[in-house]
Amino acid sequence: MRLVRFLLLLSVCLPFLEVQAQVDYRKDAIYVRLQPGQTHTAISTNSLEPQSPDLLQSVFNTYGGISFTQAFPGVDAFKELYLLKFSQADKIENLISDLNALEFVKYAEMIPVPNASSVKREAGIAQVPGDMNDDLMWYIGQINMDWDLPLNLDFKVKIAVVDNGIRLSHEDIASNLWVNPGEGKYPDGIDNDGNGLIDDIHGADLADSNGNPDVPSSASNTYFGHGTKVAGIVSAQNNNGKGIVSVGVNAEVMAVKVVPDNPPNNRDDYYVAAYEGVMYAAMKGAHIINMSWGTPVFSNTQKDIIDFVLAQGIILVAAAGNAGSNEYIYPAAFDGVIAVGATDDQDFKAPSSNYGPYIDVMAPGVKIYTTLAGSDNAYGTETGTSMSAPIVSAFAGLLLSQFPTKADQIELAIKKGCDNIEINNYPIRDQIGAGRINIHQSYELLKSGKLSVATQRSVQNIRLYPNPNAGVVYVPNEAHLSSLSVYDLNGKLVSSVPVQNQQADLRFLALKGMYLIRANSEEQQYVARIIFQ
């Protein structure tokens, strides 16, 4: 018994699987944001003028430009944001440097490509009769699901699963698929809603630019199966005598595929169109967007996309990642996103789960029984924060269906209703968010009407001086900052340093050039750009 207790304690104290999260960037495209009020006509290889005085076109020519187009046409908030596709991948840093030197360019940056947030690809097991099996679906009891809740069947919650595709014909998913009202129920080969995607009836494939979010024919239980696993947790059909149950209680699933059918090196976790998928879901009226993927790289553009979607009142849920470390993973670490870590059946943090100050809540994420993509009646288990996030998305959907006028209180209710699991995770007790979710307690809090919504931190520019700088940065006293985080222009975290006596000493970093500074106080999020000499 002493040995067992020692091992349990060791599992909390040691950073198991603490490895650097994989970093990928697009090699064929970058984001270019022009200064406010600046726009530019689209450029392509067919529209080039050999002797054009246009500085942007000159850079385009130099680096084998293919196209320069608005990233999100028709969205006013992103009218200055462009996607530049080019052929000279080995010169991407030079391209970005040349673009950032142009006065009318606010910034140019590489595009981080997120990866899936699951750690085990486990083969399917035999289907069990009925919806509910207490042993296989242990987490349902763990989070205190109350099946006696009075259900509001008049309000259908739409939960977007932005992932690597969903097996649309799966017996436990098909009946709960969202239907695009602009397209109708049946394909007709016409782009009826005018969004550039033909027959995007149940969602879309943003990676391959078509209306079919189904998994490719090569999909199996372990290949291109991630999104199907997530979708089952979000909204498997309840009371159909098959497979599994979902706490989402028959929410509608919007399928948004963001990995191409033929990904580089057969990597089905190459989420190249992740944020385009988030924008698609937002434009199609999703109430909740599940993002079981992430990257350790901060991106200005991707943060702007998240902020835009949050401003529409949409609930965003993201997996915290599986490096077993306190490394920040985005989009989970963006303000306003519900960041979810994973626990086991004893309420210990799962060894692979990330932790840290950006975590909002914990949810079960070890051997989660769900739907698989290998066949229409395949089921099996998966481990990782990828599975924890959709449990929270389904939970948020359940609460929203019961209290559709209280969308702005859902996140707070989820946090306030959590069970305290600090005693099981004492060494990291301040890095596991509010605790492990508890459905019944959160429901009762919303029902009571006693919740008050906390004010979101606003984003504000801060003046750091001197600028240019030799390494010691002075911070205004009124900001009340205890630390600064330094990022390069590609959005990669360089270092976090303490602020003492209104100054941060960065000389040990030997920085040269322009960097982005970010910092948080209780009320504000501060950003600044500074040049080091």
C-alpha cells in the first residue's frame, strides 16, 4: 500500500512526458496585415506587371509569389489581412523581413500549424449493447451528470467540431449532424448559400476547399479518426440502444474538416486550415466551437481571429495539450478560451496533460470511450486533452440548451461548479484551473440566478521605454506588472522575465531587432513592440 501511495504521489510531483510540443509552420503561405485603412488589390501570377512601382508586388516577384488575397473576404474586421502564397519556402524569413520593412505593412508573420491533442491511438473494441456502460464510460459518473435534468428540446445547440473530419455515416453521430439551412438536406451541386463551397450541408472541408467534411476513404480507427472521436463525445445520439451516450444530450454537430485528405507525410494531425475552420463555424452560427488541437507558437493573426469569434458571443473550448508540461499552448492559452486539462478516474492530473496558469478547468481524459472512424459501428478508447475538451464542450452545450439567455454566464458557471481536486495534485494546485468539472453543481448555480459575470480583461497598448532599447526595459508604475513575456515576430516565446522596481532586465537574452512584449495584470492585457539594439 505504501508503494502504491508513493507512486501516486510521484505521478503528481514528476513532470511525466515533459517534452517540447511539436512546432509546425506553413511553408507555402504567410499572413500579411496592412496598416489600418490600407487595402490592396489581389495579386496573382497572371496579374503581374514586370516594371510595376508597387513595392508589395516587387516583393511578391522576388520570392516567387503565387497569390496575394484577402484572408477572409467580406469580413470587415479583417479587411486589411491578406494571405500571401509563394514558392520559395527556403526564403520565408527574408520574405517576412522585407515585408515588415514596408511602411504600409503592420506586420507579416509565419502561420503556425496546430497539431492534435491526443496521446494514444488505441484500436477499437467490440460494440457493447445499449448506450450506457458504467465501466467503459466511467467519466459520466465522475463529472456528476444528472440525467434527470428537465431538458429544453426547443433550443438546439450547435457545436462545431473543428478537426480532421468526421465519419458522417457513423450510427451514433449521423442523426445529430447539423444541416446548413442555406444548402438544404440533399446535395444538388450548387453553392446555394454563396460562400464558395458547394453542398456544405453538414459542414465543410476548409483544407481541401470543398463542402465535404467526411473523413477520407483511407480513414481507420487510428488514421483520420481524431475528429470522429471528438464528435461522439460532443453529441452521440442518446437512447438509441447503441454505442455511447453524450452529456451534450443530442446537440447538433457542425463538422469542420481542417486537415487535407492527402496531408504532408501522411500526417493526419496537420491542422493546416484550423483557424479558417474556426471562422467558418462562427459565420455559420455555431454556439460552441471545440478545438482539440494546439501549438506552442503565439500568432497575432490567430489571436485576432479568436478575439473576433469571442466578440460574437461564441463559446470557445480548447485542449491544453499533452506535453506533460506548463508550456503555453494556443488557442487554449488565448484569453477568453476555456482551456481544458485532463484528469484520470482518481482525479489526478493525467501524466501527459499540460498544466499551468492558463488552464481554466480539468475534465476526464484517460481511456475515454467514444466513436471511431473505422466503420459505422466502431467504438474504442482514447487518451489526451483532446478528449477532455469535447466533454467540456458538450457540458457547455447542455447548460446553454437549458439557459439559452445566459450564454455569457456559461463559462463562469462551469468554473464555479468545479470540484476541488487540489489535494490530489498539491504540487501544481495553482496550475489546474478551477478544478474538475461537475455538471450538477454548475447547473444548480445557473438555475439559482446568483452568478455575476466577471469582466473580461481588455487589451491595451503599453509604452515601454527607452525604445529603441539596450536591454533594460522600464515599465510604467500604474500597470502593476510582475513579469513580461517576450516573443519574436514569428510569435514564438523567447522568455518570460520578472519585473522588479518597475524594470525588467533582458540583457542576458542579447536581443537584436524588433520583438513583441505581452503582459497581464488583474484588469488588463498589455502589448507593446520594442526594438533592441
